[in-house]
Amino acid sequence: MIKSKAIEIIKKLSEEEKLSFMDFLNSPFFNKKTKISELYNLILKNIERLDYEESSEEIIFAELFKVKEFSYSFLRNLMSELFQLCETFLIVNVQKNNSYSDINSAMILLRQYNTLTLDNLFISKYKKFLIDFKKSEIDDSYFDSIAKLYSENIAFDLFRSQMENVPLKLIDRSEYHLCCITQLLETNMNDLTVNLKAFNLNLENEFIIEFVKNLDIENFLLTLDKHENHLKDEIEIRLRLILLNKNNENTKNYFKLKDLVLKNVSKYNNAERFNVFIKLKNYCAVRIFEFDKDFYKEKYILGKTETEYVKYNRDGVGPLYINVYIEVINFALKMNDIKFAEYYIRFFTEELELNKRESLFNLASAFVNFSKCNFEKVLEHISKVDTFNNLIKNTSKMLYIKTYYELNLLESGFSALDSYIHYIKNNKSYTSNRKKMLIVEYDLLLKLYKIKSSQTKYTALDLEIMKIDLNKSGVFFTEWYIEKINELLKTIK
């Protein structure tokens, strides 16, 4: 087996890119060593054999140089040069395909025209770039890119002592920079807030947190309301996103933000739409965690709306997140929207990572069958689930326990509960807060099992107390527990 960074890259190239790379290597401007082109040809010729155990550097060396004496260092140097050319090709290929549609290529060309005093070419190309970039969909570099174009034009005017042209362009640039600054600030605040909750980060005295604390965003939004500007909506969206993390009790801000986002969402590219929806849903999760249960429905509506705007596995967005897939289906079932849950499974399972689709299809099908009370089907589907991470493992275990309860398989249920508590306590990847929440739900399930198996030992008061504890517990989906408690109340005096 031959290990090489160059070979790793070559294997990932499409057939068309492999041919283009050959043309690239045969160009004396990039490569003057014919042996490197020959080495590439040899790699292509033996691409399927390179992973075999019997493949070795000696075989390639002998075929390349037609000599018996093997020089590992010489071949290694050639491979290293080939790797560097691979990297250069990846950059050049992107620039060729983009035709200056990325800001770095545009800036290079404008600076060259400016330096060479090709004024007419600079002006015509600058105008075209500015129109094209402004017409493009908003992404994470949109505002910064346009501000950079203004900077190049300002530099052009300054080099030619055309000072009178500069002030208005400075104003335009500053407005795009303001959008860029607020976009960067809200992105960092959101990322830090999410990780703060997930990993118990200590952000006290961090500059960015202190900076945002001292911003009077609410007052500035009132000022913003009095002015008209083509970037006004975007500035307000970014400021309200910052406010979303700064003050999660301000639900009015959330609803104003959501309205603005939905009004402007078609202006964003696919990746930015995805990012904005994530931030809105994260806020809903925070409100749910704070026992604001109205946000269950709000988060579900966002999840459904996202399916209309976001395309997975394309245009800057990767596969559909596993937790999002499970969450949307669970929320749909919570809202008794079984038709949408089934629609989502049918059309969005294929947007997951390929090697996880079958397991998640079976888990999702188990959820649907549980909601339909087809409990034997639930067990059939869960048995086909590969529990490849903690989320899937925990979800499957919980579903097993609830299904055993429904089927009155109490002995199997107690055994599953015993296995479950050991799994929670021994799992080192769970944070202490996460373990506490899981143990709370375990205790609820154990109590249900105990009451169902020994009803003469418990009274209606025990069940009423259990309802109170459930409301205080922070458990997200409480409907099933309430239903089971009410069923027991009918049988216990």
C-alpha cells in the first residue's frame, strides 16, 4: 500500500478534473519536470492497485526510471513536488471555474489594473464586479466583499488624486462594514452561547461578552426605526440576533426578528438561510428549556418552514443533521401531525449521511408506529437501528422502555431500566447537567413501572404528586407521561 498526500488528492478528483490536472502538469508555466507528468500518468494507470498490500514505492520507481537501484528519497521528493502542484491546481481550478466571481480573484485583478494604470479596464471591471456582487445572494462574506470592492475603488481614486470622489464611497463602504461587523459579532455570540450550554464554558470577563453587555442595542433599534436605508433590514436582523443571545427573555425581539428573516430570506444563499434558521431554533430551544412550552409549536413551525427554503447536501450546506431530523419528526408527532412526519421521513431521509440513513429511517418509523400504538412494529424497527452515537443510543433505549411499558412487558422493562441507568452513570461524554436531566426522566419511568406493577402500594395522591414533579422536571415531551398517569388514576383508588 502506498501512502501519499498527492495520491489522496488525485483519488478525490473527478474524471474531468483528472484530465485538467494533466493539462496543468504539461504546462511549462506550472511544471517543467517531465518526470512529474510521467509519475502522475503512472499513478492514474495504477490508481486501483495503490491500496493493495503488494503495491510499493519500489514498483513505481522501477517503472518510472527503468533502473534496479531504488532511491526512496528521490521518489519522495518527486511525490512532494507533485503534492505541491496538486494544491496549486486546486486553487487555480477554483479561480478558473469562478471566473472572478470570488472576491479574492476580483481584488487581484483590480489591483493589477490599478498598478498597471489600465484605468479604463479598472473602471469597467469594477462597475461589473460591484453590480454582480450586490446582485448575488447574501452569505457570510457578502458585506465584507462589497466593502473590499469600495476600498479598491477608493485606493484607485487616491492614487490619481481624485479626492472629490472619495467621501461618498467612504460612506458606502462604512455601511457595508457595519453590516459585516454586526454579522461577525452575532455569529460569534451565537456560537459561544450554544457551546456555553453544551460544554459548560466559563465566559466571564471575556472581552466579546463584556463588549456586547455594554451595547445599548434596544436604544439603537429605536434610532434605526426612524431612518430609511437599503441595508436597514439587514442591520436590524443582525442586531436582533445579537439581542437574542444577550436577552433570551425578550420574546418580542424574537418574533420581530423572525418576521424580518422571513421577509428577507430569499435574499440569502442556501448556507446563510440554514444558519439563520439554526439561530432561531436555538432560541426556541432555550425558551423550551426555560419552561416556555409555547415555543414547542414555534420550533416545529420553524422546522417545517426551513424545509421550504434550505436544500441539504448542496450549495454550502452538508447533510441534514441527525438531531434535526429526529427533532422535526418528534415535534410533528407531538403536534399530532403524523402526515407531515411521514412526509418528512419519505423525502428527507435521503438528505442524511448515506451510511446513517437506514438506521435513522428505522428509528423514525419506530416513532411513527409508537404514536399509532403499533408497538410490535416499534420493536421490529428499533431492532434494526445501529446505535452509532449517544443521541441514537439514548433515544432507542428510551423507546424500548416506553414500548415495553405499553405492551405490559414489565420484566423486560425493569431490565431495560437497569441497563439504562448504568449507561447514563458510566457515560463519560455526558456533561453533569445532561446526566441530571436523563436521570430525572429515568426516575419518572421507574416510578411509572413500580406503580403499574404494584398498584396496591400506591394511591391517587402519589400519582398527583408525580404530575407536579413532572411539570417541574424540565422533561421536554411530557404528554406520554401525563397520559400514562391518567390511565393509572382510573385503576387506583
